[in-house]
Amino acid sequence: MTNPAKIITSTANPVVKMLKSLSTRKYREEEGLFLVEGARHVADAVAGGFTLSILAYADHTNPEQSITEAAAQTLIVTDEILSRITNRDNAQAVIGAFALPRHELTRATDGLWIGLEGIRDPGNLGTIIRTADAAGAAGIILIGDCCDPYQPETIRATMGSFARIPIIRVSAADFLSWRTTWRGRVIGTHLNAAAIDYREARYPQSLLLLMGSESAGLSPDITAACDTLVKIPMMGWTESLNLAVSTGIMLYEIRRELL
């Protein structure tokens, strides 16, 4: 039975303050929750099996039944409260606080996986998650010191794809240990002399694509874990591409060959 909705009109309400705190990584980890904005993306997360702890929606809207039935707690709030929670002037009329998912490396068995080392830009990460979804990737592995995939900017940039792409966070040491058991091929992007043109490489069905940060690239240890190094040639004066753009090029070249 669905719990009755609670009407809240004060921005000083403790639950409102807690939801607002989820914009900070520290409190996301403490509460075990992250925010999703917009009725469509909340519905995507529910459909993807995420646990909806708190649903908050504007007093002038009427969310679909599948969302309200999934929520452990439902709040009817003002637009001012929604703006306060999301730090946005034009906040979405529906937001959800979902339990943080925990995925282990044991989930990565076969298929096309993307490993990102040291990615720090949340917008780039969100775009890569969305692109990975579009390209049919099995999931993403975040290696080392990466930005939080569940911060609001990243979640917005995924356009709902966060609900369909498993995201695994690991240390470099744990990744390297796991890599010895990975049965597929590991291909990394690099600018060193040993790297071949990405169009000349062969991409098997079980593949881990490793991408480094724009500033540092892949670290020596992660580079050494690759079976093949590839590069995307630069035709103009610029020395490199945006990481999300590079990842998109690589993913669709892989998919083109696998078709």
C-alpha cells in the first residue's frame, strides 16, 4: 500500500535540508542517496530497478502512478522548495532521492566495457555514460581518483542513461588485480609511438576500452595493462580531443566493426 503523501511548505524542514545536502558528495555517501530531477528520469530510475527512497513533487503536478507507488516516502512541496533542493531557479516539478547503487568488478564478465582513469569533469562523465548507453556498452569502470558519477551535474548530463549503465568504482590497484582475470581484450587510447591508428585495430566482442583524463592520459601502470594501444589522428593544429568526444569516436568505431 502506498504511503500517504506529506505536504511540506517550509524550506527549513529537516527532510528538505537533507535533500538539499545531497548536492555534496560527503552527504550523498553519508545518507546513501543521490538526487534525480525530472519525472521522466525518475521513472527511468524506477524502471531500472533503483530504490526510490523519497519522492518530492510540486503541488501543481500529478506524477504517474508507477512513480508514486515505488516511493517509500512522498512529499508534496512548493516550487520554492524544489529550487532550494536542486539549487536551480527553474527546478523540475518532480525529483527523487534514490539509494546509491553498489556494483562490484565481478559484474564485468564480457561484452563492451569502458574504463575511465582519473576523469574529473562531471559533464564529460555524464556525456560518456549517455554515449555508452547509445552504443550498447555493458558498463563503465571508474579507476582511481574520479569525480562522483552520482553528483547532480553528471546525472543531468546522462539524460537518464545512468539508470541503464552499471558504474563500478575501484582503486587502480584493485583494477589491475582484476584485469589479470579479464578474459577479453584490453585496448587503451594513448599518444605514444607504439599506438596505432584506431581504425587499424581489431575489436573483439569482449573488450575493455581504457580512456585516460584529458590532462594526464593513462598512467604508466594502466597503460602497461593494455593489450593494444590506439590513437585518434589529429588533422589540424589541436593536440587532442575532448574526452567525451574521443570516447564516442572509439565506441562507434568498435560498434561499426562488430556489426
